[in-house]
Amino acid sequence: MPSPVMDTYGRYPLALSRGRGVWLWDDQGRRYLDMVAGIAVCTLGHSDPVLQRRLCRQLGRLQHVSNLYRIPEQEALAAAITARSCTDRVFFCNSGAEANEAAIKLARKHGHQVRGIADPLILTAEASFHGRTLAAVTATGQPKYHQGFEPMVSGFRYFPYNDTAAFEALLASCEADGPRVAAVLLEPIQGEGGVNPGDPAFFRRVRELCDAHRILLIFDEVQIGVGRSGHWWGYQQLGVEPDALTMAKGLGGGIPIGALAVKAVADHFRPGDHASTFGGNPFACRAGLTVIEEIERRCLLEKVGAHGALLQSLLQELVVRHPGQLAGERGWGLLRGLVLREGGPTAPEIVKAAMAEGLLLVPAGPGVVRFVPPLVIRPRHLRKAVKRLEKALRSLA
């Protein structure tokens, strides 16, 4: 009998039924070491006891009310985010795509109000990924995600990531006859596009030009934010502050929540400009507060730095041992990519072979295997993961 679920995913033949920490079990009782974490979502791992207790208590009090009223948990989470970032105010929603949609609307209003632009443009990078809703997927600089959904939303232009000369040329072209650009939307590190870290010199130059032209600089931190780099935010890796940043994935530890955080000078929204029925409800915000509190209580930022360095070293050694299959590794903290040698096995093939060895990984395009484990992972788990991956590589050789 065919599944009643719409066929929008290329699913693996694996049904996961329970989890604990960094481990998952399928419906046949087989155990897997999880280096996916729901694609950078399960910050505290699976079935974390602290998160369970806090959410159960919250359900006993209140799970949802309308944003027509003040929500104490939402205000507390906004205060926690702004206290740990360069931002001053927060809008809550349910996902990374929605957070980026809010950022796009904010950018357009900035273009109208501050720069006096009738048809504002937003500049984004090639190989970027900003979500699957129509404006967010248009912002995504990968044509494969546009195919079949044309016409795309107007008002976006693309340039090669980390290419200062190309960015300067595109900006000059767009601004040749007067103000046209409202914002630049960038990932500090491209996750879905191949785990490509940002170049600090490039980002500094973009910041300078945005300041000179009164253009908003917005960072999509949906995947790298909330501690995955070893800092609270990816922009701290670059030494460049954005005017606004988006987050989701790891913020709720598995409970859907997204947010757009902005500096006060970039806050152009007024009552009625934007809204979300479920965004920032008490249950989701309790999850976000628990994640932030537990990251600090367990000193996870420091551990992510140390464990990320260990994973980097282990992957570099793996590249040396398998030069015919692997070309290198890159990334920050616990977002790392294993770059594959052209002509060797593809990322989906390696992911499938690793699954047979009891290891869960995720591709970042056909040529990169991505590691985004729970932030609670320990050194022994990382060593075990690389050993299992090596067995998968040998099976493919």
C-alpha cells in the first residue's frame, strides 16, 4: 500500500523509532551513531532529560496563546538572544525559511523607507541556501531549487561567494543609476551549498560597502547559529557584525522555532507589518530557553571548539589514508564537510554505505559529506564515527 505522505523527500529505507543522546534506534532495534542531529537541529541530542522535564512542565501550564497578548516565555527568550548577540529585538516564527522571509520583508521596507527605492534589490551568494518558501528559494543561489517553480520572485541578484571583486562589480552595476540595493543576505558559512566557510576579508569589505551605502547586511545563521561554530553565532568567527540575523534549527533542540533578530536601527517593522500565529508560543520558547541555558550550564561552546578541532584532525587523517576517494575537509566547530575526490564515490553513496555500518551522515551536495552531530557529542563518539566511516569507504573501494 503506498504511503499517504506526499512524495517530496528521497527517503532512505530506514524507520527511526527512538533515540538517546547521540544514538538512534530503528524499528528493527538496530542502533546508529547520529552525526546528522535532524540536520543540525537536536542541539542537546535525543530525548534529553532536562529538555523533557522543562517541556512537560510547560505543557502543564500553557502551550499556546495568541501573539495578541504578551508572552513571558517569549520575552525571556528574546532577552536571552539579544544578551548573547549584537542585536536588540527579536521576531519569532516557526522555521528558518520563515525567518528568512521575515528578513526579506524587513529588507524591502528598509529599501523603501531608508534608501527611497521603488523596486529594491537583495544581493545573495551563489551556492547559498535560504529555504523552500518562494521568496527564500529565490534568494537561494542554486538554480536546481528553482526548476519547476518559475517565475521566481523578482528583486534578487547573485554573486560568487567570497569573491570581493565580483561583489563590488555587481553592487556598482546595480547602483549605477541611483540607489537600488536594500540588503545583502549571506550565510557566514554555507552549509547546504557544500560547507564553505566565509572569508573574513570578504565579509569585512561587504560590511564596509553596506555601511557606505546604508544597505542592510543580514546573516542567515539558521544552520551555524546557537553554538555550532563554537561561538554563539557564526558572525563571531568572522569578526563582522550584521544588522540582522536569522536562526532556527538548533534553537529549539527539535521543537520548531525560528527567529529574526535585529539591531534597533534596522527595526522597521510596526504593528501589522508581519505576524505568525504559532511563532514564539510558550512551548517553543521554553524549548529555546532550555537549549540556551543548557549550552551554558554544560559549557558546550568550549566543548564544541575542542571537539570540532578533534573532528577536523580525524577527518584530515582520513583524507591522507584515502587520497583516491577524499580531497579534503573544511568547516567550523561541529559543522564540517568531507570533500570528495571527483571520480570517486558520491556523497549519497557514502551516506548509504555508512548507514550499513551504523553511522548516520548527510550530504551537502553530491561532492561533500556533512557532519552536524548533537553538540553534546563526546570524543569517543567522534572516533567511533570516523572508524565506521572508514569501513564504509573501504566497502566502496
